[in-house]
Amino acid sequence: GVLFLVIALLAGMVLASSATADRPANPRLVPVQLALGDSWAAGVGATVPTRDGYVPQLYQKLLQDYDCPSSGFQEADDGCPLLELENLAVGGATTDTMVANQFPEAISLLESHNGDGNPFNDVEPTTVHIGGNDVTGPILTACLGGLTPTCVATIQFELSDLQSDLNAAMSQLRDAAGDGTIVLGTYDNPIEDPSCRFFPIPGAVQLGALVLEGSVF
């Protein structure tokens, strides 16, 4: 998953950087990888969150492989050794709390780096992993009794409400990021793994497939 994300990011970043290559450099600032979201982005559950979470793993890949804009002294295969990581993600965050608590610093960072006319200090990429905590509680409450019509209606409502909230949040980020790359991540489905603690619960596998994969039964 991380490798696929890196390939997609690198392809988009090459196009974005070429369009800004003629802007003046600001040697006092460096490029930044920005991460926002909940426990997935914060690395909760990883052996060492600051090393083993997907955000720091992506960061290590970009240090080695991302051909970020340079002042002319850096070859294309040198990676991006000056790239800095800013991970503002917090375990338990919802879309609303992310906007309230993470966006002020994130948008200030994006506007100051991506809006200063200097391609060599841009924030790229901005990754966002959010939404699970928005919908989990209401869906579990409605669906503990099985995949009833009330359960299905709750899933549809919660996902539609989340989409609306995400659209508004991503619009704010896009305005601040300009041409910068923004990646909105998704969640995997751990419930289908027999080692997951929810696997034995009747209906849990079907519920996970319905909510996380869009399966229809």
C-alpha cells in the first residue's frame, strides 16, 4: 500500500513541480510533507509510531525517491534529503476536530510555503486520513442487532454526512495548497482477518464488508 501511494505521489509531483520551476528560490525554507488525520496517520498501534506508522514510512520513501524541486545542485536521483515531516494527526480525531484543531496550523503552513512564490519549500504532499471516528459509533449502535433496514439507512446517512464534511474540509485545504498534492487516504478492512478481535462476532464480517468495501448482500 505504501509503495503504491509513493508511485502515485511521485507521478503527480513531477507534473506540479515543472510548472513552478521558474519561481525564485528562498534558501531559508525547506520542502515539507504534511500529515493530518486520526490514529491511522498518528501511527497508533504501530510498534514505534514515529517509525513504523504509514506516515513516517512514506516520509522515508520520499527522502530517497521524491525528486523535489531543487536549486540546480541536486540530481534527479538524489531524492529529497531536505524534506521535513510535519505530522499533526491525533488519535481519535473526527473531521470536525481535525478542522478545528489541526487546520489552523496546517493552513498557515500551506499558505506560507505554497503561496510565497518559491517552489523549493512547498508542502508536498499533504496526506489526510480521517472519517472512521465520524461514523463508527452511530453505525455500531444501529447495526449491533444485524443488517436491518435501520442499520442500512444509518450507514447510508453517516457516509453521506461524512462526504459532505470531507468535501468542505478538502476545499479549505485545496485553497491553501494551491497546486500542491493532496492525498485523501482510505481505510482497510481488518474485520475479515480471522485474527481480528471482531471477526467472531456474528454479522461483523458482513458489516465490515458493507461499510468499508461497499459490498451488497
